[in-house]
Amino acid sequence: MNYNFQLLKILKSNLEKMQTYLSYGDGESAVKISFQNERILHLFESTKVKNQTNSQKNIRDLVDTCMYLQEENDLKLRSITDDYKNELNTYSIKRQIIMHLKNT
């Protein structure tokens, strides 16, 4: 099996793990996997030109699947990040109200 195909399979597996973490609202674990994926993509890009083989259709299909999973994960991660921001804003407002009430 070709090296690029193995990299893409690892990437796909990581993206599926990210989906699971994001479905639980665990943005921190998903971001850690995202950093691993960046390294995998860098390796893939650096070897892509060297390894032009007849398994390109399999690779293309896997790339399409990975792109779809990445788009889904990005949307979920943005949603979780927005939730974190809302929680932070709510906490900040509550803290300001408490401080104001203590000072009056």
C-alpha cells in the first residue's frame, strides 16, 4: 500500500475521532487532533508529487471523504467555540453585576 494512502487513512481516522469529540462538545481534544492532522497534511503534500501511482482513484476518494469530514468538524468546532464565548460573556456579566452590587 502506498505511503500517501496510509497517511490519508490516518487522517480520516483522526477526523472521525474529532467528530466524536465534537459530538460530546469536547473542543479541546478535537483541537489537539487538528494539530496532528496539520502534520499529516504537510507530510502528504511533501510526498504527493513523488508517489504518482495507479491507486489515484482510491486516494482521490479518500481525500474527498477527508475534506467532507474536515468541513463538518470545522462547523462543529466553530459552534463549540461560540458556546465557549457565550459562557465566558455570561460569566463576565455576572461577575460585573456582583462587583457592582458589592460596591453599592
